Amino acid sequence: MGNCCAYLGPQKNTNVRVSLPAVCFVWQIAMIILFGVFIRYDEESDAHWVETRRHENISSDIENDFYYRYPSFQDVHVMIFVGFGFLMTFLKRYSFGGVGFNFLIAAFGLQWALLMQGWFHSLDHTTGKISIGIESLINADFCCAGSLIAYGALLGKVSPVQLLVVTLFGVTLFAVEEYIILDLLHCRDSGGSMVIHAFGGYYGLGISWILYRPNLHQSKQLIGSVYHSDVFAMIGTLFLWMFWPSFNSAITDHGDGQHRTAINTYLALASCVLTTVALSSMSQKKGKLDMVHIQNATLAGGVAMGTAAEFMITPYGALIVGFCCGIISTFGYLFITPFLEKYLKLQDTCGVHNLHAMPGMLGGFVGAIVAAAASESVYGKEGLINTFDFEGKYANRGVGTQGGFQAAGTCVAIAFGLVGGAIVGFILKFPIWGDPADDNCYDDEVYWEVSLYFGH
Amino acid sequence: MGNCCAYLGPQKNTNVRVSLPAVCFVWQIAMIILFGVFIRYDEESDAHWVETRRHENISSDIENDFYYRYPSFQDVHVMIFVGFGFLMTFLKRYSFGGVGFNFLIAAFGLQWALLMQGWFHSLDHTTGKISIGIESLINADFCCAGSLIAYGALLGKVSPVQLLVVTLFGVTLFAVEEYIILDLLHCRDSGGSMVIHAFGGYYGLGISWILYRPNLHQSKQLIGSVYHSDVFAMIGTLFLWMFWPSFNSAITDHGDGQHRTAINTYLALASCVLTTVALSSMSQKKGKLDMVHIQNATLAGGVAMGTAAEFMITPYGALIVGFCCGIISTFGYLFITPFLEKYLKLQDTCGVHNLHAMPGMLGGFVGAIVAAAASESVYGKEGLINTFDFEGKYANRGVGTQGGFQAAGTCVAIAFGLVGGAIVGFILKFPIWGDPADDNCYDDEVYWEVSLYFGH
Amino acid sequence: MGNCCAYLGPQKNTNVRVSLPAVCFVWQIAMIILFGVFIRYDEESDAHWVETRRHENISSDIENDFYYRYPSFQDVHVMIFVGFGFLMTFLKRYSFGGVGFNFLIAAFGLQWALLMQGWFHSLDHTTGKISIGIESLINADFCCAGSLIAYGALLGKVSPVQLLVVTLFGVTLFAVEEYIILDLLHCRDSGGSMVIHAFGGYYGLGISWILYRPNLHQSKQLIGSVYHSDVFAMIGTLFLWMFWPSFNSAITDHGDGQHRTAINTYLALASCVLTTVALSSMSQKKGKLDMVHIQNATLAGGVAMGTAAEFMITPYGALIVGFCCGIISTFGYLFITPFLEKYLKLQDTCGVHNLHAMPGMLGGFVGAIVAAAASESVYGKEGLINTFDFEGKYANRGVGTQGGFQAAGTCVAIAFGLVGGAIVGFILKFPIWGDPADDNCYDDEVYWEVSLYFGH
């Protein structure tokens, strides 16, 4: 196979034996130093908790936030590592890279996320220390999700060293846009339609657009799936699908907010499956279903409910969102991805445009509309305050204003994604990162010791 | 492969390009309308909860039922989608259909289940509204389980459109029989030995019996497994096995009931593995184990504890139930399934007779016996009342009577399954559903775009 | 394939058709009898709980220990069955044995563990009864983990009957060494660095050392993986990796202890991934990653935090432990395993020396050092007492003494593992167990009905 391509000139150097270990070691040592300087246990995870508790007259262990959050944390953790990881095993010869590099990115990114998000959200300005607890771990997983989504657009076309660069900048940009959207604009976005999905999707598309490979067709024999790689990908799909109610509700307010978020997400996802199947069947000869649609578009309902699930969108409102997203996302796989590739020179391996970018943007706007339509009669006086956190300096913000800010937040997320992605794309064009040649993409043999594919 | 069968006459028309999208769209739109008219958030998931709470002097968020139920809900969710889904990937060429149509059925069924079960259990007769919360979601998953079990008997022999019909009627029948058994007969059946497994199993067998295919042997080259499809199926087995304690305890009473149910189920399942291995080894030349038994019969202990796990069956009682069910279920795979096929003209792809119908029936009767043997000395005065809910108009029911009603409930479940299945079977015989021809069964290529099976 | 080896003399008799069913039946019947005599529900899972509760003025269901433990219990359960099971599917022709025998061992072992651990920890000396509850189930899973780790060293070289013997003795030895370490020496070891990993690892190595097969190279064509068996193994890796915070924190004290344990484990594991990738890449031509390292060494950080995660090791301390363990474990796969095989005649199929024995031993010593370095200024007066349980007759134990006892506990675990393993190894050398011949190892066809590997 190598010989026939000899006329293409010298292969790119994909040797990462120096760069990959160097980046990993330097990075991990930097993390240890920064954690040593900045990171401390928060009040609830510190051994002094027992004294704090007595001091504050807290009677029961269960009042520790940990017990409200931990089951959802583990569900989110599964989504990040098994969900995203296995969803990306669908290529016939890139399953190691799909699940393995996903693992690397997430383990790398979550440490940096604890620092960056902690810097913005839990820095004690007196002591200069950042305190971490269960909610920090969930947020770090969320933050990694942004970079993992971006990886979906790049799958098979970049080196692991490039992915670490993508993650370094991705996490940093995430922390900044999250701070702007949640803190400065005071948006609500518990499941991250804007902050995670719109940002992550457009970030990946921005990078992929800059890294356009005109001769990628030389790897076209490896772009498809084989039977069992599609079954592996269904593991990813199902764990994402099942645990999405936990994803959207993991950091909502205790009580009705968390409960309602789970219900709304569950409904939107169920509805989304039906319309995905419908459109997938309509689009193929003899009504056959396409695994690509089933693996991906069925999840779009969860993405699009990332903002509004917390609100009183009503159960049928959730179904409508899922209904539309199944159609839009499948439509994206059928027509928009080929269009982007052909006319915008944008190669999007997993179709993150259809699963994250577009549904995330829609989710942001749905959230804005539902927020603007909120009223005291529906939420109750205190319910409205609780849901939108109209307290302190936001005590007088009206729901209309809130809706406007939610829409503005969506635009901020997209802008950060596109501009950040373009800049990172240019950085990745330097010829030092060990990325594969155009005829060498989607192939695990470039970065992995691969023994046998089949046989004895 | 197609050519050699030409003498069989024209192939059936398996084109579902119109019917499948039509059913999905019509159905999903109907759901949106019905949800709009009927479904509302319950008190605990409504933003007014904060006011209700103050009104009722509830001090802590944790008293929200959500926090007791949510972890079990997610475990049940995993069982429905990954457990049932992957258990049905074992066929060499029907893994897409196994996991994919399972996904479709469940997403379709759970919406209808929320309406049907809500109609019977949480309809406010004043407002005409059904309120949903976390327990509704669990019950909807349970309700879908009935139809997914039925799918096990039909795997590879029906079209996705037929499966939606199976689900539509399956969920409806489930809601009715559940209402009769739990509300009218006042049975206890927290893990659904009767309501879910006996009903679902006999429902599938009833359908399959009517849909008997005399020439199914023409597809016999596709009825087996390949090495890795059996490993995929073990994913399903293990997630079902591990989470069965959550399944049986998901909607039991808080406290000792939930705790005891988990322990009993755990023990019965452990015991069941040993006797399954023993019988499987005994049955084969040189003592070799058969994957079919390990994948299925090891689960029969959980099925059979669906009713009695909540009771004071004692730990060794749980082990005995598991012991017997491992033997009975493996015996079923060895002798009863071939017998049913040969003499009763009943083709049961996954052997749901051995895993669900028979152990479910047994579980119903075990529950009846354990209930009839209950006493105040074992349960305590209040424990007995709590466990069997002897309150209100049932305050004077004795344990003997309760045992009788439990046995009657089992018969109701079986009757609903068999009769309902037969009727649905006749409906599915109309030549409009796009089902495959006899020489075209167990083949994903009929309803899925399949690229490569193996190779480059 | 059989013919070419004819000159090796008669094949071993691997027929287990009598021995395997006999052991399973006898064992399961013995369990039923022993459970009948000894095992009862504990107070919280007994129907009398409602009366106990009123008696003790307990107001809320949530004070039932069940609700603190159940989510972690299920995570541990997943690690035992899916985690360990799928991690051992990596061999090209031993995936059935990997996941299937793991299932058998665990289901067998956990019943015996409930009895043995209950004997030491929850025997009521007045009534002679052992009471079990949710914590017993978690501990039983932990106890099985010891034998499953040992299986890792033996994978592919022993018969299922031998594995049941390994488990019988493994669980018994575990219960004794656990009693010595936790009760007599009063060590803290919530995640079992010493009790589970060091013991289990050395136990397996001890057995494997005695069972050395000089002609094992005759099976060398089956010792590797194929592409998709490596992807299956990643399922095991990821579920172990993700749920390790639950593993280490499952039986810690409620509140800050549980919270801190989860955070520390999460951080150590993240750090471990980076250094594993670094060393794996450095060790291969062109910097290619080796799946064996990614599947295994990434987990060493969790093993090594099994003791110290509960302590105030600080977040950067956790990162340092993970950093070192990734390096040490990968180094082990590269150099120590080949060394052991060549010079010490020790064949360790999964490399449990690198993943469990060595990191477990290290974890024990890290725990000793962190304990010895504890102080009231860091833990608070009560925090120190709570964390190390310095109450009753241990009220006057100092942290230095505690550190010494922790180190002694590690040595006890290793000694039990090595000596116990050697003795069990000799028992397994009797020619009655149906183990495979040297040219017949790593092959599922010996103990499983295998249909097709690939193809139609």
C-alpha cells in the first residue's frame, strides 16, 4: 500500500517519540507545581469539615453537597470517557485513536480545567488559593467536553501532540467564555448548549477549516466503518443518550430544578430518536436506516435542551425541541456536511456541525425564548427567582432582559469557538506536530502498535 | 445468495421507506399533542415546589423523592437500552437490528407509557391532567421492558414497522394489566416478575406463535453467532445482571424495603450463575460451556425475584430461588425451546420463554407463597403493614388472602400476554408491514445500510 | 492444528464435564445451608426497621446507610464484572474465558465472602448469626477483586475448576489478612491498596510461579490480541478508570472522608494517564503507543491511592502519586514482566505485577508515610480522630505509630499473597483439574463451544 503512493513524494514525518513524551511530562510537572501552589480541598472535602459543621449547626452528613452531586458526576464521567470515546470508534481502522486519544485529551484537559475554572470561580482572593470539590470535578469534565467535541471534527487527521494543543487552548478558551457567559452576562446554561456544545462544535469546525486537506480523498478507503466498529460506536451513543439527563442536571439547583431538568432531557431525547429514524429511512433507497444517523442525530435533542431543560419549558415543549432536532441533525448529515466539505472546504469527520454546533446554537436560542417567556404565574414568585437566580445585583432583571442576555451568550460562545478555532488552526499548521500525510489519515498504524486486524 | 433462492418466487417487499417514516412522524406528532393536553410536571419537579415545601414544613431538599430514585432510575435506564440492546446483538448479522430497533422501541414506547400509566395512576380527575416525576420515568422504562422482552422472541423476523405496532399494543396492554394487578388486586410486584416478565414473555411468545414461519430454515446460515458478536452480547448480560438489584428495588418503599430488595436480588443472581454453569457444562460434550446459557440463564434469578425480593424471603431463600432458576432456565434452552419449535410451531429467537416467561411465572408464584407465609413475628406489626401496604380498604386483608391475590395476578399477567400476543400476531399478518421473507431473516441488510463486514 | 503437535505425546484431559458441575452444585448447596444457618438481614434491611427507627428517634429514611452507599456499590459492581471482565478480553481467542470465567469467579466468590467477612466482622456472638447489609455487599465485591486480580496472572493457563479453587482459597485468605490488617493492626485501607491489590497481585504471582510452564511458547501464536479484542479491553479499562473514585470511597466515612477520597483518586488517575502515554511513546519505534500500556498502566494511579486517598494527601500529592505510578507501571510492562518470565520463571499473562502487586505495595507505603506525617494542624483535632479512627483502645495511638502499623500491614498483605499463592499453586499441580496442555493455552475452544471466529 505504501509503494503505490511513492510518487506523491516523501511521506510526512509522523514520529512523535520526542514531542509526545516531552509535552506530557512538561505538562504534568507543570500541573503538579500549579496544583501545589494553588489548589486546596474545599470546606466539604477537608478533614476540618466536622468542625465547620458543628460550628454551622449542620446536623446531617447528607447536607454535604457531595451526596446530591456524586451519582450525576459519575454519569457525566461515563459520558466523557465511554460516551465520547466509543462514539468515535466507528471508523474501520481508527478505533484505537478514537477511544485512546479521547482518553488522553480528557485526562489532560481536566487537570487544566480545574485550574482555569477554579481561577474564575473559586479563587479566594485573600489566600490566593483555589478550592475544589465535587462540583469542580463535574465542571472540569464539562470543560473537557468542549475539546472532545472539537476532536470529533478532527478525528483521524491530526497527531496526538496536536490534540494536546487543541485541548490546552480549548480548555482555556472555555474557561474564559464560560466566565463571560455565566458570570458577566449572568446567563443560565446548566447543560451547556451554548457554553459546551456551540463553543466546542464551532471550535472544532474553525480548526478543521484552517487545516483543510485538499487531497484527503487519498485516504478515502479508510473513511468508512466495518460492521463491528459500528456496534462499538453504539456503546458510545447509548451511554451518551441514557446519561444526558444527568449531564444537563448535574450542576442545577437542588430540588425541583434538578428533577425538572432530568425529565425534560429524557423527553427531548426520546422524541429525537423517532424523527431521526423517520428522516434516515426516508433518505435511503428502500427505507434502510443509516448507522451514522442513529449513532449521532438521536443525541441532538439532549444538546438542544442544555439550556432550557432547567426552565419550565413544559413536557410537550421538550418533545417539540427533540422532534425538530432529530430532523435538523439528520438533515445536516445528509446535506450540510457534504455541502460544507464541497463548497466551504470544511472536513468534519464525525459531523460535529450537525450534532453539536447547530443543535447547541439552537439550544441557546430556545433557552433565550423560554427565558423571555417566563412568568410569575408559571414559576411562582420564588420559583422565578430561584430558576434564573435573580438575586443580588440581578434582583431587578426582567425575564425579557434575561432572554436577550441568553441570546447574546449564544453568540459569544459561537464567536469564541470560531475565532479561537481559527487561531489554533493556524498554530497547528506549523510543520512540527507530526500530523499524518493526506494518504495516511484515519489509520491507527500511524500512532499505534497494531497487531492483527483479523484472523489467527 | 439471492439467486439460489429465485425458485421460491418473488421476494417479499421489505421497503419501509414510506411506512416507517409515516408511523414515526404521525406517532410523534400525536405524542406532542397528547402531552400538551394532558402531561404536567408533578409537584416536586415544578418551580412552585419551593412554595409547596414551605407550606408543608419540609426542611430539606433531600426529602424530594428524586434523590432516592434517581440513581436507580439511571441503572434501569442502562438495563433497558444497553442491557436489552446488547443482549440482542449476539446474531452474526443482526447486531444493528438488535441494538438499533431496541433503541427505537424503547424511545417510542416510553412516551406512550407515560400517558397510559399516567392515565391509570396519576390522573387528577379535577383538572384532567397527568403529573409526571422521577417515578413515572422509571415506570415508563419498566413498561417498555415488556415490549422489549417480546422483541426477543421476534428478533430477526419482523420489520421495524411491525415492532412499533408490537410496542403500541404492548404498552397499552401493560398499562391495563398493571392496573388490574397492582391496583384492583392490590398485588405487590416491585420488580415485575408478573407484570413485566411473565406478561412480556408470553406476549412475545403469543405473537411469535401466530407468526410461525414454516420455511425459516432457509435463513439458518444466519441464526448463529460469531465470536465477537457473543462478546458484545456479554455487555448486555453483565449490565442486566449487575443492575438487576436496582431494577427490582427502583420503586419499592424507601428504607428497609429498598435495601432488602437489593440484597435478595444480588444473592439470587449470584446463585443462578453457578447452577447455569453447572448445567451448561453437563450438557455439552467434554463439559464445554455454551455462551447462550451464560448470556441468558444467569439472569433468570433476577427475573424470578421480581416479586419476592421485597419480602422477608431470607437470604438463603433468595439463594434457593436463584439455584432453581439457573437450572430451569438452562434446561429450557437445552430442551424446551427446541421442543416448542418442533411441536408447538413456536420460534423464539432469544429464548424469552426460558429467561422471562417461565421464570417470571415462577417468580409470581414464589411471591404468592412468600406472601402467604408472612407473619407479624417475622415482619413486625408495622413492617407487615408497610411491606404489603395493608392500609385503607386493605387494612383487614390477611397474608393468606394476599398470597391468593398474588397468584391470581400472575395468571392475569399470563392471560394478558397470551391473548394480547395472539391478537397482535394476527394484526401483524396483514401483508402491509414490510416484514422479511423466510430466506431473508436475521439479516441486517434488509433494513440497514451495511458497509463491510470484515476486511479492508 | 491438533495433528502437528501429535509428537508431543498425549494431550492433557481437559474434560470438565464431571468436575465443574460437581464443584458448582456442591458449592452452591453448601452456600444455601450455611446461609440458612448463619446469615440474616441487618437492622436496616429488616422489616422491623420501622420500629427500630421509632425507638431510636431516627426521623428520616435517608439516615439509612443504604442511601450513602448504594450508588458507589453499583459502581464497584460494574468494576468487578465489566471492568475486570472486559479488561481480560484482550487476547485474540480467549475473550469468552476472560469475561466468562471472571463472571463465574465473582458470582462464586461473593457468596463465600459474605460468610467469611461476616464471620470476622458482623457475627453476633450471642445469637451466632451474621447480619448483612449494603456494606457487606460492597465488601464481598472487594473480596472477590483479590481473586480476580490473581486470575489476571493465570489467564488462559488454567481450567475453570482450578479457578474455583483459586477463589475458594483466595477469599478465605483475604478475609483473614483483612481481619489482621484492619482489625488487629488497626490500619486504614479504604480502597485496598494493601488488602486487595498487594494481596491479590502477589497471590496470583505466587500461584503462577508454582505453575510455571516451560513449554508455554507452544501457544505463542495465541498470546496476542486482534484489533477488536483490544477495543473490547478498553471497555474494561475505562469502566475501571472512571469508577475508581467510587471504589476507593465506597466504604469510607460519610462526609468529608468520602468526598476527599473521590477527589484524590480522580486526580491521581488523570496524572497517571499522561505519564503512561509518555513512557509508552518513548519506548516504541517512531513513538507509537502500545495498547497494553494504555489498557493497564493508566489504572495504576488508582491502585496506589487505595490507602492514602482518604487522608489529607493534598491534591498535588495525589498528582505526584499518579505521575510516579504511570511511569513505574509502564516500565514494569516494558522490562519487569519479560525479566520475571525469563529469569524468575514467572508467567504473568496480564501483568498483574505491574498493575496491582507493585502499585499496591507502593500504595501501602505511601499510605504509611502520609499517615505518619499527619498532624492536628492539617486535619483538625476531630478530623484526625475521625480519619484514623483513633477511638476506644486506639485513642492514644500517635500518627507515627499508625504509620508504622500501615507499613506492617502492607508486609502482611504481601506475605499472605506470596505464601498463600505458593500453597494454592501446589494444590493446583495435582493432575485432576482439567487444565490445558502447554500447546493448548489461551484458547477458548478448550472450555467453550465456539462457533465461527469470522466470516459468514
